[in-house]
Amino acid sequence: MSLFNSITPADVGRNWVLYRVFHQCWLQRQLFLKLLRRDFAERYRGSYLGLLWSLLLPLLSLLVFTFFFGVIFQMRWAGRSDASLSDLALILFVGMALYNFLAECLNRAPGLILAHQNYVKNVVFPLEMLPAVMVASAVLTLAATLLVILLLQATLGSGLSWTALLLPMIVLPLMLFVLGLSGFLASLGVYIRDIQQLIIPLVQLMMFLSPVFYPAAALPEAMRPWLQLNPLALAIEQTRGILLFGQAPDWTPYLLSLVAGGLIALLGAWWFARTRRGFADVL
């Protein structure tokens, strides 16, 4: 049972209730960190390079895409005709980093509870923490990748602008969206095992429906407003703007995406809490 669900209105007047609440939160934070460390250990267990694989694989993919798009097809970024091959590589790298973050979470989410069935039988274990741990693990990998992009932009690109300081704020709506959707898929995966097979091609399709390999400006004018409904598309475009082009964010779509991401996170948490009661019966 969730910590806060176990607190009734009658508890408010009892002595030391606030102390007990904060004490339990502190204990859950230690559990969160322990689960996060375990997630990293299991992911790279038996690997010599460990976390470096999360950087090497996107870099290898980046080299392949840069070679094909930049060398063979002579691709030029819309509005950036003077961009060098290294500039094009960084532009693609930003899109791939954010897409890989979303893809990793959504591909893992349907099997998350199935992979931790031993926790379901433990009535005091906060199952709601599992999607958050998974997303936090992916956020750490994303942070390492974005740090590499910052270093490359500072050395090979045109340098860093003050707008790079806005990076955590810009990716926050995408993180909230992924957290809510991960909670929904983690719950749904318990009851509908085939959801895993459906999510994989949908996530791959998401790559081509988002401006990972093309700018939003390359789309016809009539299609661009629809692209704003894609939280990944907005995150990619605005992250490129603040990191690579020194552009201030477009605050109206950002605030709308922040509100939408918050609502998705709340709905995902609500759905997970309502459906988790039947996990033990299904498993």
C-alpha cells in the first residue's frame, strides 16, 4: 500500500504524524537509491565497459547516420545551409539521445512488473516506485549523453550559449510524459502480455514521426501544428535550439507541454494505483 494512501484524515491530529510521514519518505528514498543502483548493476552485469556502452552505441549509430545523410545523400539542415558535417552530427545526436531515452523506457515498461514478480507478493513494497526507478535510470543515461553533446558543442561546434542552462527545464515535460506512460504500460503489461509486441513497432514508428533526422521546418506548413502534439518532437526541437543554436525557448508551447506532461504523469500514477490491486491475482 502506498505511504500516503495509508494516511487517513484522522491521522492528521495524531502526535508525531508529520515526523512519521517524513521518516517513511526518507526510508523510501534510501530504497529508491538502492533499486536504482541495482538497476544499473543488472543492466551492465558482466560487461567490461559498463556505462560506456550507453554512450558508445549512440555514437556508433551517429557515425553511421552522419555518413549516410551527410556524406552520401549530402543532406543540408533546413535554415542551416552553412552547417558543417560536425554540426549536422550534433544536430542528429540531440534527436537520437532524446528518442533513445523515450524508446528505452517504453520498451521496458510493459515487462517491468513481470520482471519483479517477487515484489508484487510483498504487500508493503511500494510498487509505484518501480516505473520511477526505471525512468530515473534512463535519465542518468540521457544526462551522460547530453553531457557529451555539451562537450562536443564546446569543442567542435560554435560554442555554448547561456541558453544551455535551461536544458533540465526543457526536457522536464518529456520526462513527465514518459513517467506517466511508463506507469500505464507497466500496469497494462501485467494483464495484456501482447502489449510488448505492439509497443516495439510503435516506438520505432515514433522515430520517423519525430524530427530526429529532419527539422520541423522541412514539413509542409499544414502539418507543423500537428507535430506540436508530439511531446518528443517539441523536446527535440527546443533542446536543439538552446544547446546548438543559442535560441531561447518558445514559452507558449513549452508551458502547454509541461501541463500536458504533468497530467499524463498524474493519470499514469492514478491508473497504476487503481490496477495494481489485481497484480497478485494475475501473476
